[in-house]
Amino acid sequence: MKEISKYQRLRKKLIENSDPELARQMESYMRNKFKFYGLKTPERRKSYHDLIKLEKANKKIDWKFLDQAWVDEHREAQYFVCDYLIALEKYLKFEDIDHIFNYVKSKQWWDTIDSLIKPIGNIGLRDDRVSDLMLVWSKDDDFWGRRVAIEHQLLRKDKMNVELLNAILENNLGNSEFFINKAIGWALRDYSKTNPDWVKNFISKHHTEMATLSIKEGSKYLS
């Protein structure tokens, strides 16, 4: 008997745990942009926990497997790809970012974008070339690429490359796109927990160029 592929095993697990009614609710919440099997996050991750555990033991990224999952029409398969990359992030290298960028550029919405920033950000902590690449992405014609650049240093705290953060944010001021202005606010709010004075000064300096949303989000923890 022919052995089923890893992708087929993943799909089988997702289907086994699917909930059609929940799928309809999830599709509605995501504006009917994607189909869903219908799994809440804990159940979804539990369904492929053992599969990711086996992949960790292999100590390498199986891009063929991930590409198969990414083209699945159900959103949970893309969530699997994001969870896989986060779980195996220590095996990622700078050259892999081009492959991740293919995921950034397809099936785009905030859910996968905000997960893909994590492996990219972690590569950036190990390889300074990511900083120059994020500067390029911060001017991308596609605002989702710019959102990745803005958010990729989230949770860096004292490891923040402040000069890079400043340049990326300045490249995206005066923007009318909601998802960009929200990301600017999140980046500032997050860093304000570590360096509130820097964030205050940035907002003061660029107040007239910033969207109200960015200022509101960025000022949330400032006294």
C-alpha cells in the first residue's frame, strides 16, 4: 500500500476534527475570503501537534510539504504553515526569507501576515542582512509587505534596532491604509513598554504626519 504524504496526513487530521457550523462562522468572521474546516485554535494545533513534533526531529524545513499546505483552499492549512515555521524557526536561515515572502504575497490577510512576522523577526536576530531587506520591504508597493517590515521587531524590547524602527516607520507615515496605520501604532505601543521616552519623542516629532489611529495605539501605555 502506498504511504500517504505528510500533507495528506495533515488534511486527514483537519477534516477529522472539522465542525461545519463553526466553519461557516469563521468564514463569515473573515469576510468570506477563505474556506475553513472549522477548528478553534487549540483543537487545530492539537490535531497536528504530533506531525510538527516529527518535523522537529528531522531538524530541517520541508518546503515541499509547506507549499502543498499553503495552496490548500482551507485557511487552517495556512495556519499550520505559520505554526510550523514558528516551531522550527531555529532551522531557518536568511535565504529562506524569499520562500516565506511567497507566503506573504499570497492568500493575504492580517491573520497569516501577523504570524509570518515571527520567523522573519527571529532570523533578523541572527542575521543583520534582514535589516536591509526590511527597509526594502517597508517601501513595497504591496502594503502587506510593508506591514511585515513594520511589525517584524515586535517584542524585541532591549534588542530593538531603534534606527531601523525609526526608518521603517518614517517610510510609512502619511498613509491612509488602515492596516499600515494600525501596525505603526502597535509597533510604537510595544516599544513604549521598553523605551517610553523614545516613543513620546517620535510621536511629538511626527504628530502632524501620523494617522489618529497610529497615535492612539502608540500612546496607549504612555503617561
